[in-house]
Amino acid sequence: MAARDRDPAARAEAARRRARQLQQRRSELASGLPSDAGTLARARAHAEESLQRAKRAHLAAAEGHVHAGAAHRRAAAAHEQAAMQAGDGAGEAHQDAAEVHRSAATDHDAAAIEQEEAAQAAGS
């Protein structure tokens, strides 16, 4: 992913710039300025750029979910280790916590798949 896609300030500035471009084009259309091959080409290029940004965002979200799922699995393993070393009452609490983390990991796995599918849809 490009650095500008990760930088919130850069993304915000790009969004402001695009909003100004769209406002200018709306003004041009309102004043009767017709579309031509150049405006059509620019519109298509902007649409393609938007699709690519959406695809990269979905892939980044999927990657984040994969990392989060792995972190939950590590936490579940740590709780299971603690449960084996703890007394009866604390051991049960750790087993419960491990199950919560495994469930969260499964949820992140599903979300990662959804984001990957959305990225594929954006690219098609």
C-alpha cells in the first residue's frame, strides 16, 4: 500500500482536493459548459483511482483482521497456559477467557474473508 494511502492527513487532503474538483465541475455544468472527451477521460480516471483505493483499503482491512485473529489466538494460548498453572477457580476463568479469544479470532477470520471478497469485487 502506498504511503499516501496509510497517512490520514494525505487521504484527507486528497478528499478535499477531489471535492473542490467536483464542485468546480458542478459549477461548470450549471453554467452550461458541456462535457467533452477530456472531461470524460478525467471522470473515468477518477473512477478507476477510486476503485483502486477501495481495493487497497479492503485488502488492508483484511490484513488487519488476519493480524488481529493471530493476536487473539496467542492470547487464547497464553490463557490456556495460565489455566494449566492456576488453581481450580482461576484456571476456569482462564479457560473461559481463552474461549472468548478463540471466538474473536474466528470472527476476525470471517471479517478478513469478507474484506478480501470486497477487494475482489472492487477490482472486477
